[in-house]
Amino acid sequence: MMFALEVTILWTLIASVYSAGFDIRLSDGDTRFKGRLEVYYAGQWGTVCDDNWDQANANVVCRELGFGPPLEPLINNVYNGYNQPIWLDEVECTGTESRLSACQHATISNNDCGHFEDVALECSGLSFDFDIRLSYGDTRFKGRLEVYYAGQWGTVCDDNWDQANANVVCRELGFGPPLEPLINNVYNAYNQPIWLDEVECTGTESRLSACQHATISNHDCGHLEDVALECSATDSSVRLVDGYYKNVGRLEVYYNKNWTRVCDARWTEANSQVVCKQLGYKRPEVWVAGYYIGDGSAPYELNFYCSGGESVLWDCRTSDYNNFYNCYSPVDIQCTSEDEYYSEGDVRLVGGYYEYEGIVEVYLYGTWGTICSANWGEAASIVLCRELGAEYNGEVSSVYKFDTTQIGFIPVHILNVFCSGDENSLSDCDLYPNDYITCTTSDNIALSCRKDDSGLSGGAVVGIVIGSFVGFCCLYTCFCRKKKTNEPETNNSTNNPSETGIPIELQTNGNQDVMPLAPQPELVDLPPAYDSVMQEPDRYKTPIDIEETPPPAYMGYPNPPLNPGFDNQGW
């Protein structure tokens, strides 16, 4: 009996912290990003009590729903439910959980709340975005529809799929209207997640991510229901093929119902600007030397002459290309969505809470992306921190330690990275694309570097050396000048002054006597002016009993020797 009671208590404690996974949604809001938070449990949607509700909880909800960060984490007393059970209370998330069901909370339906405490919130709808593609078709315009989310390609369920949805997909991919909006049971996948279900587009959206859909990964489908379709290709279509990324590749133009290459002999930068603009990018990027695209097998057909202001390539002036023997290579283009200019191989850390920590992003092939590498080592970490002006602290951090919402849904650069540790930047290492690695968000590289403030940079050391040398020269010059100026006074010091105060020490150089230095003349009063003497002659009479004596001679330094036979009296 006691044992059974202990087991019951244990399971009660476990249930009070965790429960089985459940779905969530926002209801009764004026947009799909705003409303009352509801939890689906035991076949019924119920509400969540706002006890302990905070920003971290709202972050998890918006992330799970596939939306951007919360605009209002808690909206009070607006979207309350009055005919639903209250399923959750005392929810406490760290903010890193992928689902609300992974957060701590009280036992399901155990609460002390009323419906005026129902949680409602608003998420941002602009940050969530995803790329799409058609895979495994026999042409570029046909195949299984796939969505890129959380670092992985997944499929779309065909529930509610219609012509309007297919129109949006074909438009986003740059193709013509759909020829087959839905191809059943031909291009199914069996090893991928099913990301989207219940997609409903009006047909006017520019991207599939702008259409309404169920919560990401929330579905009731099997892979037999994967969406596949075929779009048409039009004469205005252009594409980049055989590139490792979709913004990089060999240019091909759809012409006369065939894809053709364009010769680079007469290709200009203005032409590249038009192509990148037509493909939805901001501008062409500097081509990456050494990235092999290949020549392809399509024929050469046309030349294009663009000013750069055209909307599509076919708005440019064209001419038939009839000098095939002069064309040695096709046009390769790399586009970028960045407004600013970056150098290939630039690195940065994002999502960190301090300057030198975060998730590693590198600018490669015109695209900022996180790094997924099967052979990332300490040498690569040392090089990357050094490039950022810091030092590696010896630890590769978990991605989820940082704010993963800041990286958005940018591409992942799947690379083999080989560094010796002596390189000054990551671009100096050997970086090779790797098609055989399957990566998720948790596989991205994240680092914590530390700023080294204890030492001096090379420039500072050189500055100190030069400054010290100049200072030493100045001090040496001043000291020598002062010594030279004071030296005669020091050399004339004596302990035997004469009665007149003139040094009488004589130096002997062999048989030759050397006279001492003459003293500096004392300051005397100036003679009276002529007018004063004429007005008061008696005052300025010369005394008769004063015998004038000539002033002593002044001898400069150094002292010249006396001629033999002369003495002091004679001189």
C-alpha cells in the first residue's frame, strides 16, 4: 500500500512539470498573428492562465507558430474565452524551448484562474519566412514542393490545395502559371518532415509564406499527400543553374521553347544587374574565383545589350549570336540580397549577449549564412576569434545558448573547414562545400571569444618604441646643452678666493703658466645724460684724488696661453 502511494505521488510530481505534447493556436484576433492563446488537449481547445506569463513564454509561442518575435507578449482582458476549459496555469519557459509543451507548467486543467486571466498575445508576422523549391522532377518546373524551415527541407500536405496556392508557388519561383496545380502520388518523400498543412492562398500573395496555414509541423497527413506540381516556363524566364546556392550559377534563358546559354564575350555589368533584379535580388556580387559551375550543354543563342534600368532581361536589346566558335565560356552570375557591400569570407557573431559571442555567420557566394561543418575544430575557432580581434576561450557553445531568432531563416553554409590555426581570417582556410552533410539549426557553429586587453598591439608597441627614442633624444640634447652652458662656472670654482673675489688658482702646463678666467663684469650705473651734466656741472665734477685705472682685460673660454716672458704685471 505504501509503495503504491509513493508511485502515485511520483507520477503526480512528474505530471505537474511535464505533459504530453499538445498543439497551440491564436484565436479570435483580427489577424492570424494576434489573439487568445489556446491549447488542444483531450479533444478540446482550452485557454492558458496568465499566472507567471512573461516574455520568454511569448517567445516560445511565437516561434512554435512560425511567427516572428512577440509584439505584445500579453494582452489583458480582450480576447477572453468563457465557454472553454482552462488547460494550463503557472507556465514557465526559459525561452529556448521549441514548443510550449516543453515548458514547465502545472498539471493539465489544474488552475486557480478565471477567464479574465486568459493569455492573449500578438506576434510579428514579418520575420517568419521560408524558401521553397520543386524537387526530383524531370524538369526545373516540375516536382515535389518543399519548404526550408529550421535548417531542413520538408514537404507540404495537399489538404485544401488548389489553383490559387499553385499560382503563388509558380510566381515565387519565377515560372509561368501552373500547368498541373497538383500531381498526386508521384514525387512523394518518406524521410522528410511535413512542415505545412491547410495552406490557403488568395492567389495574390508574392510568397507562399504569406498565405494562411496551420502551425508549422502541425498536420494530420502522410507522405502520400505530399504536394507536387508543374509550372510553365515562359520566354521571359531566366535561371541560374549548377550553382551550390540558388543565387549563384550559370545563366540560362528560355528561348524558342528551350533553355539556352549566353556567351560572356559581350556580357556587361549592366546585364548582370538586370538579371539579378529579375530574380528578386538587389544587385550582382563579385564573382567567387575558383567556384566551378561548369559549361553545361545548352546551345548559345543570343546576345543582350542592357542599360541596367530594365525590369527583365528580355526588355534589353537582343541579337542572334552567330559566332559560336568565338565563345569560350558561358555567363556565370552571383547575386546578393544585401544592400551593403561585403567581402567574400567576412564573418560575424549574431544572437550573443556580449560583443564577442554568438552564432557564427559567414558571407559566402553573396549570402550571409550560418556554418554547419562536420570537421569544425579548435583551429578554426581560434582563427575566427582572431579575425574578430579577440581570443578563443576554448569552448564551442550551444546554438541555443544565444538568441536564435536573430539569425532568421537564412541559408546554412554546409562546408568542410580546414584551418591550421595560424591563419589571420577564416577565408584563408580551406573551405569546401559538402553535399553529404544533413544539418539542422542545432548543428550550426556558435562561439564565445574574449577580448584580449592585457597585451599591446603591434602598432602600439612600435609607437611606444618610437616615442621612447624621440624622448630620449630630446632629454639627451637638453642635458648636454645644459652641461655645456654650466661647465665654465663649474670649472672656475675654488676654495681659495682672493681678496677681490677673483680666482687666483693657476694651472701649470709644463713650464707655462695659464691665467685664470676674468670675472664677469658687474652691472654699473649708466653715465649721466649730457643735458643733466650741463644743468648741474657741480654735481657731476670728477674728484681730483681718484686715480683712474683701466678695467681688467676679459679673456674668453678656452683660455689662450700667455706668450713666454710675460707675467701678470706686464699684462
